[in-house]
Amino acid sequence: MRVILHAGFHKTGTTTVQQGLRQNRAALKPHLRVLLRPALVAACEAARGYSASGDALDLALFQYEIAQLAEGWDATDPRPLLLASEDLAGHMPGRHGLKDYRAAPGLMRGLAEAVAAVLPGVEMAFYFSIRAAQPWLASCHAQHLAASRMTLDAGDYAARYGASADLDGMVDRISAAVAPWPVHRATLEASGNRALGPLDP
């Protein structure tokens, strides 16, 4: 069985990917099983909880929720299974005082271990979309202004959270955490006009 995970990052075209998957679900169904956030709510909330707390018990809860999902997957179905939600990488930096996606490597490793425990011999691949630093920081800042009580202006936000924009470096850390499972990355700038963004070949 093959499991593909597109777990982020926020503001890098993930919504475009999910909309494309949703709109093309019927055409994709013979070839691909798709799980989007409505089917992943408990796992996403557990991932966000661990990213905020860093507590080992919250990581164990996340692994439990992933294992519960995996137990419902039909390993005899030849179609790959795609999970797509940026919240599986935890909270967006700027929430709960988080300065980056530091929880993401542990979350991805925990997810891989939980799936492999339920489905021995599973093949997994991880996909992350990334984006140039300045437009990414500006987009995150706009999202925070719209969804929270953040009062920082764009310049102060970029100064405080600038290190979080090293998404390429974070993918390197995730790659090391989940090895030997492969991790792929694509820039929003190179894939933004494709129907499925970074997942579109």
C-alpha cells in the first residue's frame, strides 16, 4: 500500500491543492483515494496541540489518531492514498508564540511510525510546498490579521518571525526525521499555475 502525505506548509498553495483534489474527486477516484481535512479533524487538532505544547503525551495522542485512521484503510486497494492538510504540520508560526515549524519533523516521524505499525510494508512519500521568504511572511501576516488579534505591522512581523521563512531548511529537517521515506518539495512560484499546485507534475 502506498500513502502520500501533503502536509504543508501554510500559505504555500495548500488550499489550491485541496480545492483541486475536491473538484476533481470523481475523475481521480479510479486512481487515487483522497482524505482532506474534514476526514482528518482529530489528527489535525492533535498535531496543532502538540505543536503548541511540545508535550510527549500530545505527540502520543497524535500518533493514536493517525493509527485510528490507518486501521480503517483497505490495504488491498491498489490505489494510493493521499492525505492533504497543512494542519498536520502543526500551527502556523506566529500562533501560540511559535517561531517556526519546529514540531513538524517530530509530527512527520510520528505519523510515519504510526502508519507503519498498523500497515507493515507500507510505502510512504511526503510532499511539502514552499515559498520565497518575503511573500510568504507577508501572506502569513495577512492571515494572522484576518484570523487573530495580532497587532504587529508587516515589518515588525517579518523581523520577529523571519527565521520561520526558512521552509527549505525545515524540509531538510523533516527529511532527516522521516528517512528512509522520501520527501519531495516544490516551490509555489514554480507550480502556482498548475491545477494541483505542487502536486501537479
